[in-house]
Amino acid sequence: MPGVPSNKACERCKKRHLKCDEARPNCQRCVNAGVECPGYVQTRKFIDQGATIRRRYAPYQEHHPRSGAHKENDVLAANPIQEQMPVDQYGNDLQTITPVTEVHRDEGRDSDASQGAQGTPDASRQGVVQDPQIQTGMAIMPSRPAVNIPNIDQTILNTGFSPAGQELNARNLLENPNLPTSGSSHPSNTPDTDFSQTHRDPSSEMHETSETRNDEEGFSDVFSELMTGTEHEVAFLTRYFSEYLGPWLDLSDSSKFFAVYAPIRALNKYFLKYSMAALAAKHLGKMKGQKPAAGGIFTSPATMEIYPNAAQTDWTLKGANYYYLAFAYMRHSITVSYAAPSSSAILESPIEMVNGYLSQQPGFARMDISDADTFLRDVEGLLATCVILTVYRLLDVPGDDWQTHLAGIESLFDLLLQLHTTSPALPPTFSQGERAAFWNFARQDYLASYSNRIPTHFKHSNLSLWKTAGIRVNELEPPDETLRLTHEDLAANTLTWLMNKMVNFLADYRRSQLAQWTESDEHAQPSTTTWLNLCFEFQSWFEKIPETFRPSLRIERPRDMSNLSEISYLPFPEIFFSLTSCTAAMQHYHFGRLGLLLNRPPDVMSAPGTAFDRLASLREVTKEVDYRCREICGIALSRPHGEVRIYMVPLLFAVGQCLETPETRQVIVDLLRGVEADLGWVTRSTVEKLQEVWSQQS
């Protein structure tokens, strides 16, 4: 098959890693240096050993084919091997130059063709790095030469994945229980990546042929795969998680367990480290490799903030790889205690896995203090991994399908509650990491249940569990000072419990309606007393919240700045809160009141007697519905932080069903689409459902 032509830089510039102007007969650099230009040599490099790379990553490509590939065998890569370099025709010793490997995609070539002969390495191939049309990751050098594209250290392509070159193989972890489960922030023998300047020289740009584009795509693919698990990539993804995704999970946790503590705990827990990398990689795939706008202006970003070819990297595939790595390490770390690994273990959910592990553990009272401390750290790491891997699944799942991914959460925390119970006289208390996991699951639980109008996994009547998580169900109870919760965290978490009660009330109300339609007496209808008690609890919560739950800015009639030629105003206000937890809490508070308002049980005794009384009552309901909808949309229009916006999707769906004018409905659509565009959180199905509802109403 034909080879790939090399760059035409002179031999002296290649050896010195300098930019050559390729002038004839002598390049200008050699003329300026007063030396004889050695001239130009044209060589061709043939493809070799693609099957080696393909076999090494086969477990990950079988179920996740790379986007853009025509068939599974299209991804062919070369396995770099350090060779003895020859002496060129001018007597220059080429031993210090590392050979450059290339990948060429040929749709008509079968898998055996990847074992073709390899051409003799020559220094002229080093000129590839000076072609501005070829992007990052397409050349490998032993040092940091002054070139115009990022330079990748040669060692990044070595098979130095640890432990024993098997760290990144989830299948090996499930089959080999002898691999380690913890270590440093990254294995010491895993190579790092070195980068230099990324500026391109416009004067050297030339027409890019289809062959060059194929070569570039192939090099990017191989580079992307070989970066998996390296120190630089894991650092890049961990920092991305800490800065952008960790706050999603710390909505009502001012101690920032997921953004601050989880990355530190991941230093010696592979399953936690790779779970963060999985979520970060999947989110980057949603964002097309672009990091969300945040922070200030950086003239020189840190190395761990940069990833070469980020926009061309298959982050979805990387996220799947890291997901199964986290799952495999998690499985391996706990199977020693209660089960042997099996090939079907990957089908088990992380929540079910930890459930099985905790069911076999003795209580904290039976452990030594040091053992209990170590065990608690392990439990916190496992719970954090469960939360992160669950969010990984929920990231592109509609709210109607959340419920199945949360199965087992109540039994999980009931087991934890039993482990913490030492004596009836001493109430148990969850640790910081356990509380952080609990409130994440509790928030996802009631939102998932609302979407389906079914009971929550966490029962609001399980008061011992909610108290252990850190709230006061009874106002007469003294606050637990050992928890060190802020007033904002305590109020936000208490509202989560109230929302749980409200959603279960709606589920009971729906079941009673279904029973009436089917003329069945199996389920009693919720009474007006229950509804009134819930309204009273919501009102009591509102009256006792700190002043930080008041908006610091409010514009009643904000001007539509998207159309400056005409003076027009938005149909909703803009409401801004200084604290993110307070923003979310107030939005969900209005959502809870709206849900109760629209689902009041009929009461014959207290119902208005005349037709005019009923009409006046309906007008009052309509007025309050309009007020709650305006408050929810006003908070959304102020563009709060991502951790607020991802959880407002069910709220906007409910509000959208209450709106009638095209103008207000378009605002809801824009808000929902903005969540997916800015944060990668799926809202497409919600918009389609809303539009279907509106078409039926018209």
C-alpha cells in the first residue's frame, strides 16, 4: 500500500527541531548560520502493528465503537517501539530522534493488513510536526523543541499502565482479584504529558488533502486512546470535576464534600478517582469538548487545564471506559468481603453492590477506633462513588426514567443507620460524606417520583433516618451541635423532607383518583386535613428561614435585551439570590406550594355553597398559581449556577403546563434548551412533551 509522504524540511532543521522555511536550494536558517544546508530527503513511512493497539483496547471498543468509524476494524494504530536509529546519508547520527508512528485508515483493508512491514525510521519524518495542518498528538519527541504545535512526550505511548500494565482493563479486574485497589493519585510509572507552544504559523499553511485529513484523524484517535489513564488526563478530568461538576452535588452542603474532599479521598481510591473521571469525560462529550465559561481571564493556563485535541476527542467513549474502570475497582475492593467476582457483575448497580457489602459488616460498636475510622472512610468513598456513577447515568436520562436508577437507596441507608446505632440512649449520626450522599439521593428521589407520580424510595415516615441525616422533624427537638450544619443547609435539607412528603401526597392522590375511575375501594382518598397540614408545614418553614433566603436583587419588568431595536419586556421578573442553596430552596418551595394548590382534595363540608362562591374560589386559585409560576420562572431567568438549573427541569415542565400565551411558553422552552446547551443536562424530551401538551390544549 502507498506510504505517507514526509515533510520537506532540511535535515539540519529536523535534527535541531527548528522551523524550516524549505527554501531551495538552501534554507534560510542554514544560510544565516553560515553552514552548508544538508538538503532535503523524501521518505515514506508505512503502517505497522495496528492490531497490537486494537487488541489492547478491545474490551472498551466492543460495545462503544468510536464515532465516525465505518467499521470496528477501521481503527488501526501503530505500537511505538524504541529502535536503534540509523545514520543518514550526510553522516548525521539520528539515534537521538525518536521514530514517529502514523496511522492511516483504509476502508477497504482487512484486519490482517495491519501487520504490514514498517519502513526504516528516518529523521526526515520529524518534519511532520512542522506542518500546521497536522494537530496536537501527531508527533512524539524526547524533549521540548521549539515547534508550532503541542509536543507529546515519547513516554506517553509506552505501555506503562500500572499495575503491571493492567490498570485500565476493567475485564482483568473482574477476573483477577489480586490487583491493587488503592494507591497514589496516579501510579508512579504512568507517564506524564509535556506541552509546548500551540501557535500556528499562517505563512506555512497549505492545502490539506483528504489523505492528510485521514492521517490527522487516525493520529488523534490513537493519541486519545493512549492518553486514557495517564497522569495528565486524570488530573485534567479530576480538576474539571472539582470545578464544574462537584458543585452540582454540593447544593445543600456548605462544606463542599464532593468538590473539595472527594478529590482528596480519591488519592488512594481508584474507584472514586475513575468515577470522577467518568462523569467529567461524559459531560465533556455533552459539551463537545468545550469547558464551561467560568472564572477570570487566564493569560497562561495551568497544564492540567489544557487537553490537546479536546474538541476532537471521543469523550463519550472515554467516559464509558472510566465508568467501567470505576465499577471494576469498586467491585474488586469489596468482593473480598462478601462474594467472588463474576463475569455478570458489571450488570449490577453500584447501589446494589454497596448494599450487599454493608449487609455483611459488623456495627461500628464492635470495631476498634482505628478500624472504625478506616471503615468509615471506605464507606464514604463507596457512597460518593455511588452518587457520582448515578449522576453519570442520569445525565442523559429523562426524569421519567430516574426511578429505576435509584432502586435500593433506602435499604442502603437503613443498613448504615443500623451500623451507626450503638445504644438506644445515643442517637446515631451520619458522617459528612454519608450526609452528602444521602441528600443527593433524597433530592433526586422526590424529583423522580414527581415525574411518575409514584411513592418515593425514601419514606417521609422513616423519621429516624431523616433525623440521622441531620434535620429536626420536631421543632421542640434541640439542634445537634455535633453536625455543624449552617442555618442555610439545615433549612434546605428540611425543605427536601417536606418536598418528599408533598410528592408522596400527590402519589396517594393519584392512586385514589385511579381507584375512583375503576370503582375500586382499595385505596382511600387523602383527606383535606392531610392537605391542610402540609400547607401549614410549608408556611411554617417559610416563616422561620434565615434572611439569606430573601432575594438580594429583583427586577419586576426586565427589558428584553435580545432585541434592542424595539422596547419590549419579558413576561416574568428576574430574581437573584446571593447563595446558591437559597436560590434552589426558594424555587422548590414555590414548586411545592404549586403542587399542593393544584391537587387539593375535594371537601363537601367546606366547599363553597353557590356557583358564585365556587367561581370566586377558582379565581383565587388562578391568582396564586400565576404568582407561584412567576416566582419559579423569575428565579430561572436570573441564570443561577448549574447546580440549581439542572434540578429545575421538572419545575419548568410543571409551570409550562400552567401557561397559556405563546410568549410565556417560549420563555419556558428557551430556559429548558439553555440548560442542555450550557450544562449538557438532557431536556430535549421535556420540551417535546411540553409541546405535545400545548398542541392538545389549543
